Amino acid sequence: MKYPIGIQNFEKLRREGYAYVDKTPVVWRLVRDGGYYFLSRPRRFGKSLLLSTIEAYFEGKRELFDGLAISQLETEWRKYPILHLDLNASKYSDITDLEQILDYHLRQWEDRYGRDERTTTLSGRFMDVIHRAYDYTGMPVVILVDEYDKPMALNIDNEPLQDEFRSLLKAFYGVMKSADRYIKFGFLTGVTKFSKVSVFSDLNNISDISMHSAYSASCGITEQEIRDYFDDGVAQLAQTSGMSKDECYAALRRRYDGYHFCERSVGVYNPFSLVNTLSSGKFADYWFATGTPTLLVNLLRRTEYNLNDIVDAPVSADLLGSVDSMRQNPLPIIYQSGYLTIKDYDEEFMEYHLGFPNEEVERGFIQYLLPIYTNARQDPSVFNIRQFVREVRGGQPEAFMTRLSAMLADTDYRIVGRAELYLQNALFTFFRLLGLYVQVERATSEGRMDMVVQTRDQVYIFEFKIDKSADAALRQIEEKGYARPFAADPRHIYKIGVSFDSQKRCVTEWKIV
């Protein structure tokens, strides 16, 4: 089987015999209903391939669709003029970069359909070429825009430049409303959604299908699709990895599944990581390795965000659908970028609860956060997650508490912020990472944090106190009855009280009973 790693062109994929998960029922539904659509999905999730599939359909290339669902649905296969704008190809460090990209595409279209030299603005030329394409072919125009938001997304922390990009793109995309009578279909994709002062505000008839249940699996791969198209590949991966096929499916599910783009939707696998794993015969964090969440982490730090809220705080539907309020709440952009996904939905209050979609994303994100809140990077010999796990599993609380104390020492307060928030975020990152190897639960009582870590043979109950003694922490464990749920448990129970000094920014003592 030829796995389509990095293949985003539908025609190349089909002509050269690469595996293709049939998404043409989605294409058929979109083109049948017509109109303008917007779809937000994380990077490397198949947006460009979906757009290329739509393009091939509107080019009337029937032979490419032989054997696919749409070949039984479409009977006319008409050819339409297509204006395909791809904004992926620049770093967009200033407004000139965007102007040049738009000018390049306009010149390509004008070479085909002609140009009125008296029209000089970018938006004016776009309007002119739509008219000319319609007159030249006698058919309404199809407009496809890949990564519409790339210029703004790359400069999300540079508000003045972002405003320049928004102003230019708003005028450019707004042409589609004025030229509506000449347009058959429009489809725009991107990662983020800017809504309050949107580039779409002049295109008020666009349908946002990003959180529409009918299109939840339009990009990405469902488990049923893996079984339908890649079952032999999973069997081969299982054999290579020394697993049964059921064990291999379970491992793929833990590492790469778990994306939900609306409430009660089918789970979707990250297609990039899945295909790379099947092709290489090796489990690895392929998607995370192709891009680091530097900007998102900077937003978390700048807003002094409590990381516990990443997986606990409810988010309204309106907030989740827009990144405009990111300076107050960075969760929407973290969600839209693919580092969080929908875990639950509260129908009564119309609120979403988010969480990490799978092990690949959680491990990568937490490992990226960890050096910010600890000195792990400066002295990896002092703090090593593998050794820490061995000590936790081996019933060596004194050893791992020495390691944890070293991890929390000498962190730059200018980076980590307030002492209480620092301690909460440092413990969140550490225990989430530890939780990939042993069971970690977090509970709160009266605003104070406690952690429970469980292994096959031990239960560790932690209580952390800021500027109070380890004895005070142990007293709270007793008074609140944190150990009661484990009264009949045959495992050894360790109660660990920890004192954290807010001035010195370090653990000053701990006691274990």
C-alpha cells in the first residue's frame, strides 16, 4: 500500500495509486447544497486535500473519481472556472508579503482570463477577474481559499500588523459578496477563526461548518475508516510491534484518536500521525514534531493562565468559536490549533469542557511546558521522568521527593509569575506528564490542591502548602479524610505533606507517613 505522506493533491494521489479515504460524500453534500463555506481544522489535518478534491470535482475530472461514492451520485460532471488561492507560501513578516502573494495569484488568473489595466487595487482586480472568468467560460466561478488566516495567525501577538492584514483581506474577500451572481461555490479553510472584526464581515452569507455534526469527520480519519482502508496496514504494524491486532488498534487509539469537533460527534484520528505510523511501522509523535506550540505557551504565560483550567474550566460556544478574546482566555486558539478537543458538552448552559485529545498531544504539550516551570532542562541528571517513574512504582517516596524538590528549585520568577500560580502550573505539568505512566488524579478542597498517584502496589496522597509547614499539610490530609477511599485497599498508602516557600520559590520540607 502506498501511504500518502505529504500528498495534498487529489489528482496526484489518485493517478499514482496512493491510498485514499473516500471523503467524496462530504464533497457531494457541499456542492449539492451550494453557497459559501468555512472550515477550521488544525494543521496537517487534510484541509488542503479536501480543497483539492473539491477542485478536481469542479474541473469535471470524472476519471479521478472512479470507484468513489460521488461517481454514483453525479451525472453531469460540468467544468467550472476555478480561482484557487493558497496563502501557505510565505512567512508574512510585513504587509508587502501578503500583497505579493495576492498579486501573484491574480496575475496567474489574469493571464488566463484577461485584465483591465485601469483597475489597480488588489480587491478591484479580484472583482474584475471573477467577471472575466464568468464571461470567458459562460459558467459561474468557483473560489477556493486555502489557509485564509495564515497571515494573521502567524502574527497573532502583533496586533498592529494583524490589523493591517485583516483590513486588506476583509476588502479582498468582501468582493465575493458583491460578485455573488457570478459565483457558483466558495470554500475557505484555515486553522483559526477571527470573528469580532472578521475578514468575513462583508461576506455575511458564509456558512461556518467547523462545528457542524454533518462535517465533523470531513478531515481526519475515523476508526471505521481505518478498519475499512488500512486494516492490513494495522495488522502489519501489530506484527512489527509484537502486538496482537486488537492491541495495536488500542495503541493507535490512545496515541492518535480523540478529536471531537462538535458535541456527541464521532472521534477522529490525526491523519498525519496515523499514516506516518502505518508507513514507517513505528509509533512516534509525528504531528507534534512538525510544529511547536511556542506562541500558545507564550500566551499562557502572558495571561498568567492557571493550567488546571485547560482541562477543567467550561468554555462557552461563542468563546470557543473565536480567537479574538485570546488575551483574556487563550483556550479557543489552543483548541483550534489542535492541542485541545471537546470532551463533554453541557446542554443546559451550552458550555464545552475541553481536554487533550490523545497521548501524543498531551505528552508533547506537557513536555514543552515543563522546562518553563522547572529547571529540568538546565540539569536533566537531577530530574529525569523515567527515573522518577521507577521510584514512584518502586515505593521510594523519599527518593522521588528529593527529585521533585530539585525540579522546583531555582526557577526564574520573572518567567513563571506569581508563586501560587507557579506552584500550581509546575505541579500540573509535572503530574500530567507523570500521569502518562501511572494513574494521577487531582482533587480540590476549599481552593487547595491535592494529588493522588496510584501504582500497582502503592497509593501516594500529596498535599502542598504555601508558606505553611509540612505538618500542616499532613493535618489537612487527615482532617479532610483524603485517605478514606483507600481504607480497604491492600496497597501501601503514603501520605506526603509538602511545604513550599513563596519567597525562595522552592520546596523547603516534606514529611512522609
